[in-house]
Amino acid sequence: MDVKYINPFISSIQNVFDTMINVPFILGKPNLKQDNMPLFDISSIIGLTGDVSGCVVLSLPEVIAFELVSALTGDEVKELDRDCIDAIGEISNMIAGNAKKDFPAHNTSISVPSVVVGKHKVNYPSGVPIISIPCGTSLGRLVIDVALKENAVVASRK
């Protein structure tokens, strides 16, 4: 997996967290994930199709979801209701939109994120390593999982 496909998402997440919702975070050391279970019970999944396909998953616990949504809305959030889930989706949509402008594969579509709550598996592309990047905020940690692959057309252009 080429870092040039990962960096736009990392930069976008840093930008959204730092400037739009004012929740600073620190990137941890990436590692390889061994299964398709997100670390936490809330996942926002951004899918990619085209020259590059796969997904970027923002996995977070409720306490971090509440922190992010409270920062976004300006109101204290303490319940994982429909509005909170929609706001998590909106934060992820901002991340996807910012990443898209710097994404190097122009024949790639980045989907509107979907938010999944509860124990679940993610449909990562088979045979593709999943890079898991732990992140820390003032209230705890979240994880960014990235599983992207170049499709045959892009690989043959190299």
C-alpha cells in the first residue's frame, strides 16, 4: 500500500480535528491489523472505488464520539442517539472531502461515509494489509484503519 494514498486521509483528519472541531490529537505508531474487527464499537467507514479501492475506517469509543460531536455542535453530548451518529457521519464526510482534494488517483471515487454502531466486522478488501494507526485525544484513543489497493489499471501505468 503506497503511503501517497494514506497521507491525504491522515492530513485531512489532522486538519478537521485541529481546525474544524478543535480537538487536537496525536498520531501513534502504525501497525498491521490481523483481523476485520474494529477496535471500538463505533466505526465510520469511507469506501473508495476506481483506480484505488478499499476503505478507511475511523474507529472510536463512545466517549471520544461524544467529545468530537460536542466540539462540533457546541452542545454537550452524552447520548449515542441518531443526531450524534449523524454528526459522526458529518465529521467523517469532512475528512473524506478534504482527503479527496489531495488524493493522487483521479479516477477514484470516495464514498459518503457510513457509520456503524455496535460489535461489527468491516469488509476490508481481501489480500490487502490493513494498516492500523492509533491516535490519542485528551479523553482517550481512537484508531484509523486503512486498507487500500491499486487496481490493475493503475499498476500497469507505472
